[in-house]
Amino acid sequence: MLCAISGEAPQVPVVSRKSGSIFEKRLVEAYISEHGKDPVNGEDLTTDDLIDINSQRVVRPRPPTLTSIPSILSIFQEEWDALALESYTLQQNLAQTRRELSAALYQHDAAVRVIARLTQERDEARDALSKFSGGAARSGAGDEAMQVDSTGLPQAVVERIENTQATLSKGRRKRAIPNGWATSDAISAYKTTDTSDSLYPGSRALSVNSTGELALIGGADGVVGVYSLTEKSVVQTLKTDGPVTGVTWAGDKAVVGSSTGSVKVFDNGNEVASFAAHAGEVTAVTVHPTGDIIASVGVDKSYVLYDLSTNSVVAQIFADAALLSAHFHPDGHLLAAGAADGHIKIFDSKTGAVAADYNMSGPVKCLFFSENGTFLAASAAGSTTVSIWDLRSSKETKVLDTGSQINTIFWDYTGQFLLTGGTGGLTVQQFIKSSKTWSEPLRSAVPAVAVAWGSAAQSILALNEGGAIAVLAQS
């Protein structure tokens, strides 16, 4: 017979009624006094449940003193008994802990699966809601809801787009560089000649009108300033309903997109139209070459076309992912939209059909068509490079590395100079048509969240995060 706790022959053996196991009486009584359970099966146990076993008992010698070897051995025996009891308790606790951990892991795995399923259902519901919500828009004239027809544009709008394309595409590639346009040597000498005060902190939107005299600056507080570059001051203040995410000029009208999903149009400082077709943040706005058609893109995976001649929404087209950037082709027959999934969707402006699909390395933060109508420049979020796509072959023909993160790009009117801006500074990349090569006339440490060319490319405007405009030109 061996004790179930110590593993040795018991001096005073007892058997448990609950488990039928044999124990050394003093060890099991000590365990019962502390835990009140059977050491083997964990059932409640009292000393009354112990049955003495009659066996041949070894007579121990008289208790020795601590100065003798038998006394020391007795002390060792008692220590061994205590260690055996503690070891057994630890083994029991370890086994119980393992069972509890296993159960917790199974519960956690089940919870993760449920959360994943609910998240998927939530995203599907949001997508369905955004498409449903996108079916209605309101104009600033009457502020009445209307059903958006995403199957095609009104015939009058289609005719304007076709006439504009026919007119602009005729002599675009043979168009001469205007007199007085900046040269590569002149641009290479550009220095910071003027810096405004911090106008609208949190700014990330900038647009210069066709005369090069007025600039729109959008702030995080929902205020847009009309900044006079000649007077070096804000001459008008426009107010929208949320942080400004995009601005552009449509002739003399200012178009403003906000994080609330609204697109507002201002004429001479007065709000003349307001639209709410997007079911989420508007990420960019761009103007069609007609001058009275604008487009906005948003996180609701759609782009919306507006006719400013009637102050109405004329189409809303949905894509596969949130749209972050947009720009019209210089002829107006195509609209490029950069998506959060790294794709550039080229839409037919008249039908909304996808004419081409380019793949980038990450969310497409900015893109811009060249004025020659052949190239499209694009940059992914967090990237230091600009990809140049040839629309004729739908291939990436060049990758320009600026060495610092790019926030914005802007091609000049002649299609020669590609301006890039970021937190690390700005650069000008030149495409030399005769040799089909690229060079870098300018690299500056001026930081920018948005950039634009001044009149005749005789200056560069850079807007920083503090809302201040820096002007670079020949000193």
C-alpha cells in the first residue's frame, strides 16, 4: 500500500469513502483541514469519511533529540511530508488552470469569429445604406430632394461635353508654348519671395483661379479664404458646414467640398448652391473643362457630377472602394478617380463606364492629367514616387523618385513641368518632349500639403499645414 499523496508506505493508513484511495492519515487530515476536499477527485471530504486500515505497524523508536542522527532524519521526514503535500497541491492547481485556459481560448476564438461576422454584416449594411442615401440630393436653389439617375447624363450635358472635347482635342498636341511662359532655367532659380501669416490652421486644400490672382484656402474649421496674391491678404471669407477637404474654381465661382459630405458653390462671396449627394466625407472636387460641370468623389465609393448652369446633380456613379482623389482629362471626356484600394479608375464622363483601371502600390492620394492629354501622374499615400501612366498603352512608363513623401502633384498648362509637394519639400520635374527624358530643375525644402502654379508658371504657391502660403519665384 502506498499513500496517494506522498507515494510512500503509510504509517497510519486510512482509506477515503469518496475516492477509495489510501492516504497517510496525518497528511490527508492536514489536506482536509485546509481544503475540505478529497485530494484525488475533489469531492467534499471530512475526517468522518476516513476509514482506518488495520495493518502491520512498524514501531518507531523513542523520539530522539535533535543532537542525534535519528532526530535529524525525523526532521527530514517531516519536511519531506510537507514538500510532498505541496507538490501534490501544485499539480492539482496546474491541471485545473490548464482546463480553465483551454476553455477561455475556445471562448475567445468563438468571440473573434462572431465579431468578424458582425463586422462584415455591418460593412455590407453601410454599403447598402450609402447607395440608398446616394439616391437623393438637394440643390441650393430650392433645397429639395431629387432622385439621381446614375444610368446616364441629360442630353444637354452630354452635348456640352462632346462639343468641349471636339474643340479642345483638335490642336492640343500641336499647341505652342505661350509667350512669357517660365523656362527651366528660370524655375531652377526660384526662391521663397513671400510667406503669408498662418491663415487657416489644418488646411489641406488650395486652388488658384485662371488669372493667377486669387487663391482658395480651405481650413479645418470650415472656413475658406479667398486670398489675393497681389494684395497679399484675404479679401473674402466663405463658410461651409465642416472641415474643408477640397476646393476648386469653376470660372469665377468657388466650389468647396467638406468632411460632412456637402458640396457648396459660392459666387462673389454668396452661397448659390448646396448639394448633399454623398453619404460620407467628400475627399476631392474637380472642375470639367466646360467650366460649369464639376465632380466630387467621396468615401461612400461614388463620384457625383453637378451642372452649375442649373444647380443640379446630374449623375452619381458608384465604384468598388472609397475614392480619395479625382481629376478631369483636359479634353473632358474622361474622369480619373484614385481609390483607397490602390486602383485608379478612368471613367467615361458621359456614361460612367470604366474605360481603364490602373493598379498602384497603395491608396491613391493624388493624381493629375498632363495638359497634352497623354499622361497621367499619380502618387500613393506615404509614397516618395510619382508614377507616370501613358493613356495610349495603359502602361506605367516612368517612376519619378522625389526622395520625400508626396502629398500633392500639379502639372502646368504646357505639360512640361510636374510640380510635387510634401512635408519634406517640393520639386519640379520636367519632361523634355524632344528626347522623351526627365530632369529636375528645382528642389526646395519648402513644405507643402497643396501646391499650385502661378500665372504663366512664373511662380509656385505652396500651402503648409499651418495655413500659410509661401510664394516661390525669381528674386
